[in-house]
Amino acid sequence: MSEATGVALSIRNATESETFDLAGQNVSTITNTIQSAFATPLPLKDMIRITFITGAGKQARQKYDEGAARAVTSTLRDLGYEDDRAASCVVECAGSFKLQHDTGKNLKTVVVFPKIIGNEEGANAENGALTPSLVPEGCPAHKIAMSSMNTFERMVGSQCPSWSQKKGCVAALEHLKSMVDDLDGKLIKGTPLDDAEQGFYDGVTALDEKLAFTKEEMHKQVENGDIAKFEKDILLEQNAERLETIADELEAAKGQTLEKLRVMKNKMTERKQLLQDIDPKPPHKLRHEQAIAKLWKEAVPLLQMEEKARGRLLSVKETQSVARKDEIMAEIEELEVRVVMIEYKFCALGVAITIILFKF
């Protein structure tokens, strides 16, 4: 990568969230800026938000190249970034971006959550020793794959208290196992692994033990009746489907197979009764529930004021209020990333899996 200059240098030197206006820049300049700024991870410990203004309303539309947004997003994709509408300013969303339309200011933007190096990785990178991996440093999958068994057990206990969160962890573990199996297949055929594959293969540990532990914890949670109503509904639906399948298989079964199916039917019937008898628990509260509620209380009158003022010029005071509203909504967005379940793109693997976002 050539040495970053101008806007690209400002981006690489940023330590806090910043906004860059791309007015007056053509596609070629924008592409070079994005390439220079994001070709390698930024030397940061904590996540920041880099916002690019790529378009505006009628009065300022001519200031922006019509291909500005596309130049930003296509270059980011070439660099391994992913479009994630649920992304927010947390380390787990490193390497993602999203397009936004600020209707209050009538601006179109691309918000980037850059790949970052972090503490230990930064020290290694300065010495030219940064080891690549298929799973980016700091994301939930990396923590699951690389943690010791003792650390993993503590993480599940503190970060995945609900049954559905543990189910999300199981989904991640199963996908990690399939990745390891694919790499084993390459090695058996005598195909050497590239640096990223080798980095992942060498670091991943105890996936079978982690999977067995998490499933057992899920089982205990159901046995203890520690599930929410939506989780109870999911389990009852799964149970009904399994009973229906067994009933179909029983019609044609004979001998030992028939006996096994009868035993399975009895177990599933008992489980159905167990589930029906459970008194559901309230869903786990959001870690930042009080802060979110406080911010919404402040945001509601500002949103109402903005709606009433639509179609006319805003006063200075109203403009300031709208600006504050945007700040509040950004804060809410960052806090709500901890919500119970979201559609989370599984790191940089290109596989969209609905999993629980860990609260690391």
C-alpha cells in the first residue's frame, strides 16, 4: 500500500469517530482514498465510526459525484468489508459498513466500522508479525474458537445466560467445526494451507468439548424451567415436529426399529409435558436498558418537533434540537447492539447466521 496522504491519512490517524465530506471528489479519488485508508487494519484498541457524506438533497446534490457511494462500498467490499445494516460501533462489527439516509439533514452517508488491530495485535504488527486468521481478531467467533475450555465456560455463564443465547453459541461452534473439517480435508489431500487458514487451524481449540458443554447447559436450563415464553414456544414447536416424524416412521417400522421408535415417542411425549408445565421466565433485561429508556425519553419530543417542522425551514433552536436528536439516536443504536437476538453476519466468513451477539 502506498503511503496514505490527505483524507486517507486523516482517517488512519483518527482516534475518535469522524465524518468526512466527499463533496467535489470524483470516483477515482474516492477509490484511492478508501483503498489507502482501509487496506490494512487501523492501529486502534477500540472501535470508531468513520462516516462519509456521499450525497445530499436538491440544493447540494450537484456537489457530489453520482457514483460516490458506489465507489466507497465497492472498494470496501474488495478489501473484505461486508454490508451489515445491523452494524454498530463495537469491536464485534469491525470490517463492516452500512448505508444511511439522514432525513433530518437530507444527507446520504456510508458509515464504516474499520478493521482494527488492538493492543496485542498492534504490538505484533509493528514488528511485522501480525498472524492472519480466517476469523478476525476480537469477533465473537474468534473468542469462541480460540479460548481455553475454562475461559469458554466462564464466558458462556456470564455472556450467554439465556437458552437462546446458548443455542446461538452452538450454531457458531458447529460452523467452526465445519471449517476445521474442511481444512482437515485439504491437508489429507496434501494441499498446503494459506497463512489465514493456518493461523485459524493452529489457534482453534476444544470445539467438541465446548459444543458438548454448551448443549448440556441448554439441557439443564430447560430441565430447570429457566426459559422465556418465546423460547418455550420454539421448543414446543420442535417437539411437535419430532413427534410427527416419529409417528410417520412408526407406521412402517418393525422389530428393533419399532421398539426404538416407541421408546423415543415416550421420551418426546414426556418432554412435551415437561415443556407445557414450565412457567416461563421474563426475558433477560438488556445490559443498557435504563440508559436506552432515558435516551428515548429525551428523543421522543425531538422526533415530534422534527415531524411537525417538516416542509419548512427550521429555526436555529430547532436545528440544534435536530442535531441533538441525531446524536441521541446514534447512542441508542450503539447500546441496542446488545439486544437479545440480531441478524449477525458471521465475522468475515461470508455466511449469514442468525446467532446471539455476545456481549463481550
